[in-house]
Amino acid sequence: MPEDRVLMKGNEAIGEAAIRAGCTFYAGYPITPQNELTEYMSYHMPKAGRAFVQAESEVAAINMVYGAAATGARAMTSSSGPGISLKQEGVSYMCGAELPCFYANIVRGGPGLGNIAPAQSDYFQATRGGGHGDYRVIVLAPSTVQELFDITMLGFELADKYRNPAMILGDGILGQMREPIVLREPVEYDPGTKGAWSLGNSAGREKHMITSVRLAPGTLEKHNMKLFRKYKEIAEKEQRYELTAVDDAEVIIIAYGTSARVAKSAVAAARESGDIRLGIIRLITLWPYPADIIREYADKGARFLVVEMSLGQMYEDALLSVAGKTDVSLLAHTGGGLPAEEEIIETAKKVRASDGPVEVFPEAAE
Amino acid sequence: MTTKTIMAGFGGQGVVLMGTLLAHGAMVEGKHTTFFPSYGAEMRGGTANCSVVVSDREIASPIVNQPDCVVAMNIASLNKFESRVRPGGIIFVNSSLIDRRVERDDVTEIRVPANEVAESLGDVRAANMVMLGGIVKKTGVVNLETLGESLEKVLSERAMGLIDLDRQALKRGFEEVA
């Protein structure tokens, strides 16, 4: 047995991965279910000689991250839905100013204060930018503690590469659970070419300016088109996903995160019992959405079933991807509800028996 | 083979440590495992619980609705989880603190006098380890020796002084159950 595995909590795995990715600055503010991440950073960042700040609010935390990133730091923050809402203004500013950062949203049930159960209901907030203005952030969706670790390390790289915020969209289960993982070797953080634009150490060089304000007529449009070109490049190059048993599938599930964990088990169980041949496209990036692979299977006439812990948010991207070429069905839960394996298999069988799309929702209150 | 266990007790009985140690042992033995705590709005004096899944295949959700085993360290836990065990499952009862018997007749009841055994070893805090020893004897989910080794990785620094006691307690619990 590989003895180098450790049993780690999801939130702590993000923290350890951030430190091993060379994160030099973390600012955060507590909220369940991501508190162990902030706690981990409060203990381990100072020990590694890095900066940790428990900010006075979420708004302060994201603006500290802005400041740190402007000086070339590898900067990070984290929260859960309500706190991420508060941070959206800062994220928008960072996109406008082309500052990289990495952040995690360990999603809880919403809207409002909602509850602290796992959910995927911040999908629109994450993939549509969330704040004001014409921008995108890279959205990564792990489904195991190992992947939380690996994707955190990747997220810092992508953020720096594109000078843009990148984030994890997790949930309360992924943050709270412990699972065996293999820790990757730490990387030595190299600011690389950041010196060409970052602030500080300014003696003897031209002045640098980090800003999201462009008031002179025409300048913002041109700047936004520069950003847009970058987003197009990301959309072309960074679509990530995992395929399981899709080629002979009667129904292909599209899911991410915790929903995808349950869906993968449903695929295995249904194939074992001979009930129905299921396959799954597990999304690893949510923005960019892996539209190309979905389109490829849509062209072959595949029938899709989206399984998500939100009321048809990711479903819209699946529908956009197939562009009417085939049908897409939906199994949705919300407010902390989880899909069950048997429920996924039953819904898939309904899809198989139906000529058109099927939509399955939980019961509503009176 | 998949074994889903819910462990419950009052805060301070070491339920989280018991679950973490079981998951760690499963990991060392090369199995898939998840540990999931109850988190958030817990009440002082209320029950703490955690779910541990051990399997030879990938685990879908770490949340357990219908466990194969329930471990009740106090009466409130038995009251709360007795109905959740699958038919044919096992309920481990800390008989030192729980007078009543399991009411269901479609499950197996295993009574372990965890507090008394721990006290006889000199420290009631080891009751969780006594219970865990009994659990692995009955279920065979993980080997007793593995748990003894895993203690080195799972115990906090300040609890490391209790490691010999904990190992003894695991062994005594193992012997306690037929």
C-alpha cells in the first residue's frame, strides 16, 4: 500500500495545496462550511514565513488580496456563498485590473443566509462573473479531496498565466469530508514576468499603474476587447472534463463536484445490474464550460441528463452546448438536497423511455 | 463490499477520533474510505456524530442515510439512530451508559461496557477505543493491529501520552466482543 497517503479534510487539503503552490498571502473571514481552511492558513502560513490576515470583513479580505496581488504576491482568499457575494466587487476590480488571485467558494445552501448544507447553487454567480462588468473568472470543480488539492495547485498557475482570478466551486461535503490523498511536491513560487507590471521596488524603472478605471473615451472598450481576447483563448484551451463509459451509453450524465461523485457510482451500479447503459461527462472546468465535448456527443445523437444540486443552472449551459441538436434532461436538488444513486438511475430510465426531455425536481412547500 | 457506519455520542466522548482512526486504518489497508462529521449548528450537551464509509470501490457520497452499523455511545444517540440502521445491520451499544435494550428485532445488538473497561484500565477517556476494538472484532472492517499503528498518525501531540492506554483499550474492547 502506498504509505505516502494521508487522511485529509477537504478544506485543509486546499490550504496545504495553496502553501505548496507558493501562496504568499491569504486574507479571509470565517464562515461555515469553509472555516477549517481559514484556520489551517492561520496556523501554517506564518510557520511557512507567509502572510495570513483574518480581515475585519469579506470586503476587506478581497481588497487586501487585490493589494497583495498588485505587488506580485501569490494571493488567495476563501469563503462560502454569502461571503463570496460580498467579495464580488473586488473580484470584478481584479478582472478589470488584470490581477491574478485564487479563491475558493465552499458552497452552502442559498439564497440568503440559507443553510450550511452542501449545494451547487452558486453556479451562475461563479460562471457568469458574479460581479458587475464584462468579465470572466476561471471556475474549477473538484469532486474528491485529492482533486481539491491538485486543482488548487493548478488554479494558482492558471491565474498567473492569464492574469485573472481563478476559483474553486466546491461544496460543504467536499470541504468537510476526510479522504486519503497523495500530497504533491511543493513548487518554488517564481514571480516570473510579474515584475513587468507589479508595484513596488520602483527605483530606476518606469512607473507601473494597476487600475480598473479607464475614463478616457474609447479606452475601456479597447481594454475590454483585450480582456475578451484573453477569455476566448481560455475558452479554447482550458476546457477540462473526465469521460466515463460514454461511448455506448444510452444516456450520458453531465455533472460536476459532489453530484458527479454520486452519478459516477450510479453509472457503475446501473452497468453492473444491466439496468441501463449510463455514461458520464464529469465537468472539471465550469468556466470555460466543456461545450466542445458535449457538442461532439450531441452531434452523434447522444441523449443527456444533467444532475445538479441547483435548480437548472448548469442545465442552461448544457442546453446552450447542444444547441437543439439533441435533448437534455434534468435531475435537480436544491437547498442542501443530494441526488441519490437510485434516483439518478430511475430518472435516466425515464429519459430512455421518453421521446423528449424529462425534468425531475424535489417537492415544493405549500 | 462497503460498510457504512454512523458513530454518535455526546461531545467529549471521542466520537470524531474514533471515526477518524477507523478511516485512517482503512486507508492504510488500501481501501477506499471517507469520513464525514456533523458540522455547524451543534448544541452543547447534544450529540456529536460522524459517518465513516469503507469500501473496496470508489465511494459516491460520504453522507450515510441508512448505515450498516450504528455506534451509540450514549442514550440520546441510540434514540436518534436506532431506526436508521438497515435491516440485518448492527447496533453497538455502550452498555455502561445505556440501560435500555435495542427495540428492533431485525438488527443485531452488541453491548460493550466501554466506560467500565476503560475505567479498569485507569482512564474513562479511552472508552471510545474500547468500543472501536469491539467494532472491528465484530465487523472485520479493519485489523486491530492497523488501528494500533494508525494511532501514531491520528492522535494530536498532546494526546500522544495516552497512546499506550489507547492501544490497550482497543485490545480489551476487541477481547470483550465475541
